[in-house]
Amino acid sequence: PHPSIECDAKRVQVALAMERLKQVTWERHPLTIVPPASADLWVTADAGFVKLTVSGPEPRMAAPDPAEFGLFLDTSQLEPGRHEALEIVWHFPPWAQPVRIEPSSVSVTVHLDAEGERGAAADTSRVQVP
């Protein structure tokens, strides 16, 4: 022991709980795209779905709700133009961890809205994906 370190432990109690882990994979998990902040901008993305594999305690992963595993692509601060390989951000319950997200990044194009440029299909959303 180091002379400047003093430890006076009369009793140490340790609790250990072990849980089996289970992995679940969704082949087409939706990717939520946070749209640009400006109303005159809209986005097209190279992917709207990703393959997601998640690990967590077996009891919780028996029938997981995919809605609990959020995957986001933040385009809120992007300027018009092409943006390559934006990282996908995940937000999962504290008991779960991502194992694999494929692809792990997505490219997008931010468009400046012009008369008729978006077309009728885009009228209901500022985000378009294949």
C-alpha cells in the first residue's frame, strides 16, 4: 500500500446480478429524419430504413416494441446541397445497446423549395426517402 493512501474498510458488500442477453434484428427499421429548420428547405435521403440489431436483457427483448428504438438523422442545421455520410444517432432505453446499424450513415440532399420543384408527392412531407 501507498503511505499516503489510507483505507479503513470494516465491511464490503457486493451484489451481483446476472442476466442473459438477447439480440433482436429488424431488417427494415424506420429512420426518423429531423427536417431542416427553415420552411423553404426540404430533404431527400438515400435511405428511409436501416437494418438494426439491438441487444438487451432477455425478458425485455422477448417482444420488444420497435418504437422504443429511435434512429435519427438530424438535418435541422444543414444548408442546401448534398451532404455525405451523416451519422445516424440512436436513442434507446437505458437497458438496450445497439449491436449493428446498417448503414451507419446516410447521405442527404437539402433542397431550396422552388415553385413546382417538389411535386405533388412532396406536399404532405418535407422529407422524402426512397
